[in-house]
Amino acid sequence: MTTATRTTLLRSQRYRPWWPARHRPATLSLALAAIRDHVADTKRNEAQRIDEQCLINKWNSGNDH
């Protein structure tokens, strides 16, 4: 491997995210669901707000999901 190739490889790896982008929405959804479930017993309105604003797509119809 040449020095130029090694430098290019190291430079490209430096800017790569440490976690693949496709996992971020799923992780965020799981975290929001856990927060919603945690506050559901004490703050019913907050749990419903998290559910409706962040976790449910009200405009989804048919097989859009």
C-alpha cells in the first residue's frame, strides 16, 4: 500500500460516523418509547404527547409505512 493510499484511507475513516446512520432513527424511537412508558403512570398527558408527536405518524395511510 502506498503512502498516498494509506493517507486517503485514514482521512476517509476519520470522517465516518461511529454509528451507521440507519440505526439512529430506530435507537431514537426506542429511547422515546422507553421515556413514554416511564412517565405513563405519573404524567399521562406527557406520555400521550410523546406518543402522538414523536412516535405515531397521524398522516400515514395504507401501506405508506
